[in-house]
Amino acid sequence: MKPLLLNIAKIEMMEASGLADQIVISESSCVLPTGLSTVTLPLVSLAECSSAAKLENKTIIHSVSLKGRLCANPVIVFRRFAFILHTVTGARYLLGIGEQPHPALLKSLDMPAAPSDPSGWQLNVSWESPVGLLAIMG
């Protein structure tokens, strides 16, 4: 997978059903509905997102992977979720949509082998869909 976004400063998580009224402008951008209820995940440093595309049954399938380190165990209160990714430049991207398939989240506690190694909760989100990462307009 090639790196798509390397400087993600903030990740917000939300219930995917709240995106039912999202407007997809093109294959790569969207407009979100107002009044979304989000939870900000406590990032330790910058997160990164990578993407790859493959052709399956005459359809392009995008595989998107988000990786970051958190300082606390995130309490997952949603069953089906989507993420808003904020870059250091102020751009916003949507990972996941209001329909299936939804992103899969995996979190694990990293215990350092040496005192100088980083520790914390490792967050890994993977998503395979005909829709790729969408730039949020507005």
C-alpha cells in the first residue's frame, strides 16, 4: 500500500448511520450532514493512512488502512462507525460511509521491549469498499 496521508493530527469517530444524508459530490469528495455526534480519539502523535486499489469482478475495490497510537484505551460505543481524519494542513477526509461495508477496527496495547520504545494503544482501521477515502468539502 502506498501512503496516502502521513500527517493526520486528529481522528474523530462517529456512528455510521449518522452519514445516511451525506452527499457524495464525486468519486473522491463528499459533503457531510450537519450536527454529527463525534468522539475525538486521543492521538499521541501523527497518524498515517495508506491506500491501494485492485480490480475484482470488473469493480475497483479500494483498500484503506489507518494506523495511529493512542494514549488511552478508546471506549468503543458504536457498532458501525466511520472516521473523520484531520490533517495538519486543515484538510478533512472521511473513512467509511453510512452503508456497508463498514471499517474494521482493531486496537491493541503495545508494551515496550525497552524503556525508550513507545508504548500505548495501537489503533488499526481497515476498510475495503468500492468507495475510497473521500475529501470533505465545506
